[in-house]
Amino acid sequence: MTQAFSLAIHGGAGTLVKGQMTAEKESAYKKALELALDSGYTLLKEGATAVDAVEKAVSILEDSPLFNAGKGSVFTAEGSHEMDAAIMNGKTLDAGAVSLIQGIKNPIALARDVMEKSDHIFLAGEGAMKFAESLHYSVEDASYFYDEFRYRQWQEIKGTDSFQLDHSSKKDSKFGTVGAVACDQHGNLAAATSTGGMTNKRFGRVGDSPMIGVGNYANNKTCAVSCTGSGEFFIKAVVAYDVSCLMEYKGLSLIEATSEVIHKRLLDIGGDGGLIAVDTDGNIAMPFNTEGMYRGSNSSLGKKIISIYGD
Ligand code: ASP
């Protein structure tokens, strides 16, 4: 039997509450998801590595202002954009992550460079920016990342002590951390995740997304996972690695392990969100405990899916 290959992507858990979603907006989200999915999947079909496919899909989502990553990232309390990203290769367990970076169009590319061109795994803030400079990344000014909707979100809570998840169900917010997971034609796995974090965040707040084993993880023994949701809770639950452990140590299937973590363990501690995951047989799981999760998947095993709400 030939090796199955699969790709899954997400554009954030939460989503606009059903009543606030217009047909126009829904179609714009779906189009953006489809472009990212098709671009990554075409690479897999042509025999590219899982790492190439997830980087491609995530960078396309970063380029869309609809999602809270790259262009369209949320505003910090100071009115800037601080972005986090991570990528991991399930074959080698090599990983790269950056956090609190500013002005970089595609944070996921920088995370990959950390993985492949440095002796380290995680670079943050000024140091990460110096690393980017050493590789001649161009630094965009704030206007590149500006999005009217994000700006209004920030204005509502600017000057207060509160910070807001981009997918708070109480607000008419759109969500938007992005991620991709893939199993390639050689059965190798990879995961990539990128985010602007939370609106009005302060004090160098970092969420789960760039943390290896929390918001992003890949291991050929088990699965590749990319998360989205209330980062603080995902950190407490060490979500991505927990899915992998349930598969490795307890023999759970991908569907069982992801469902246990999202619908039980995370819920038990009050965390909301979801994840996408693939295993080395090309199986895909995309559970979430919020009203929706922008998501898409395609696989040599079955059909292409682009979806927002629960099915
Ligand atoms: N998990 C991200 C964070 O806490 C937010 C999100 O998924 O939208 O930074």
C-alpha cells in the first residue's frame, strides 16, 4: 500500500458568533482557508516534505488580514504587534520558535530559520530580531500589519487592565491564530503555528502557540498537533504533548487522544479552543469545544473539507 498523505489547517478557534457572520464574510474566510489548504496540499502531492507544506500553508494565512497572525495581528497594550510562531519536524524532532517579534511579515519563516540556521530552538524579543537582521529579513512598519477590525477591538479595551482573547465569545471578535499539520508521502509529520496573541496584552505575554509541546508539536512516533484557544489554559494542560503521550503511552488512536484532551482534560480546567492533528497513517482530527473553528483538511485518503462551525 502506498503511504497516505494529509494536510489540515486552522485559522483559529472561536469564530464570529453565528448571528454575526454574514454570507460575504463566511465566503471570504473560506476562500482564504482554501487557498492555504490547496497550496500546501499541492506541495504534498508533488512529493514535498511535511515541513515545506506546513510552512507554505501558514505563510499564506499570515498574509491574509482575516487571521490574527502576520498581517492582521492583534494590537498589544502599547499599540504594536508582537507575534509568536513555531514549527517542528516530526522525523528529527528539530524545532524552531520565535516570540515577541515585530515587523516580520512571515514569523513562521523566521521560526523555520531558527530551526535550520541556528543552534537553538527558541529565540525571543530583541534577540530574535537580531537573528532576523543577521539573515537580512526586511522589517515592515506598523502600517503593514494594521487591520481596522483589530484596531477597533483594541480601542474597546485600551487603557484597561483587561486583555482579550481574539476568540472571546462575549465580543463580536474574529479569531485567528493559524496553524497547519501534515503527513507527507514518506510518512513524516510536521506542525506549524503562528499568532499575534491576545488583544491589549502586556508585560511580554507569550501564549501557547510558540511553545513546543504546548501549542505546537510533531513526532513521527505519534502525531503532529497545532492548537488554538485560551493560551494560558493550553499551557497548564500542555495540550499538544498530552495528545502525543496518550497515543504513545496509552495506545489511544488520534481521534481518541485529541477528543480526550479537548473535550475532557482542557474543559475540566476551564480552557476553550481546539486543535488540528494528523498521524503517520494520514488520519486527521480537528476537535474544538468552542462554537466553531476555522479549519480545512485534505487527504489522499478522502475528501477535502473547509468548515467553520460544528458539523
Ligand atoms: N492560543 C493563542 C494565544 O493564547 C490565541 C489563539 O489561539 O487565538 O496566544
